[in-house]
Amino acid sequence: MSNQAFVDFKKIYEKPNLPDDLLKELKQVELTLNLTPTAKVNNNWVASPTNISVSSNLGLVVRKISAMVEQGLSYGNGDYYIFVQFGGKPTVSKSPNGMLVALSKLANKSGMIANINTGCVYNGFKELNVVRDGAIDTLHLVNNPEAEVRQISEDDIIAPYTVITLIDKGTSKVISRKVTIVRNNEYLEAKSKGNYTHKTYPVPMAVKIALKRAAQEMMSSLGFNDDAEETEAVRNEISDYNKDYKLEAPIIQAEPVIDTKDDAKVAKESVIDISDL
């Protein structure tokens, strides 16, 4: 088996002034990726394409992991994923949970607590009712019990939804509750522009669509404009999610091709010098 099947950040650990939180995160990523050094491709076991890609692009991966750490995200908590994409280049991209973190931080800057719930309406649902009363929406959904526990395919999902409740931190009063449901025809259209991971991870990929729309609506309701510094993290998340539905290049795993501008931005944010890797 290729030595690259096992990720080794040894060169990074030897760097001076390596932040403790980044060191801890890199060790967690290394350990987790090395738990599965092989993958089944065309019914044959081969060295993990993800691990090989990470080993071949250590500088890029560490810069992007560093950016995740700076935002308080953890690989072990599922806040972001690491995939290999077409051409062998690795992608480090936030999960839906990463989007929730970004939205929560944005609400906090406005003196709010954001309570965010996501999910899907499944085929065979029993009840669905949305009441909109001023700034307060109420969602009542009863899915078929089987759909909540059995293995789900993309065809079982009718529509994804997100419910964002904004609570005043000072008074604990509910300021607003917005129910965002992506209508079935819009969901199917977005899914048709996506990639095969809708089959592998149907629920997270569907939820991404609803989260993106809810994030845009939340920023508008909080009064943040396009140039506001506070919205940058959320707008970056929306941009990343938009890339999930572009078909310019085929994708081997779950995330889209990253352009060089993204790499340059992350490199600028890097807290250590890894240019010689």
C-alpha cells in the first residue's frame, strides 16, 4: 500500500509557533483519516483517494483547516468535511452544522440568540401546516414514522425546511420565527443541478438548500447590508453551497472544485508559514 494512504502532518508539527488549537485539530484529522486508509473503488480495495489527495496537498489542506479552527469549528464534531474531487485536489468544506455556527454568530452580533431547526418533509407525511402571524411563523409537521427511522433515499424527500427563531438575549423574548420551506419543484430543480451525493447523503444535501435560503432571509431581517463585515462568513457559506449545484466539472466526492481565489484567501488567513511544503 502507498505510504500516502496514511496522512502524516509531521512537517507541520515541527513548525515554530504552531497554535495549540491548530495542533490539536491536525492530530484529530490525522487520526480520523488514518482509521480508513483504504476505500473500495470498482469493487477493489485501494489506497484511500482522500488520504492520497491530502498527503499530496498538505499546504493547502492545513491552510484550510487553520481557517476552520479560527472559526471555532471541529472536524471531530462534524463541522466540516474533507473530500477529494475531480483531478485529485482536496476540498475542506463546512457541513450544514458549520452554516448553523455562522448564522448563530451573526445573530449574536445583533444581540440575538438564533435557534435553528432543519429537516425534510418526506413522502407519506401525515400532517403539514404553516401558520404565519406577523413575525411569528408556526410549523406543525408530522412525518410518516417509517420515514423518520428507515434508510432514506433522495426520492423520499418532498421538500427540505429550516426554522429560525430569533430570541432577544436581554429579555429572552421571541422576536421572530421564520419557517422556510423549499417548494417541491424548486427542490427538484436545485437537486437536478447538484451531484451524485444527493443519492449518498440525501438529507444533508437537501437541508443545505433550505439553509442557504433561510440565511439570506435572516440577514435581510437583521438589517445587514451586502458590505457589512459581519455578513462575510455567512455569505462565504452561501457561496460555498452554491458551488454544490454547478456542473462545470464532474465531481468524485461530495464537494465542488475550489478556484484559486479561494485558495489565496485562505492562504492569507493562515496563521503559520507553510509555503515550503
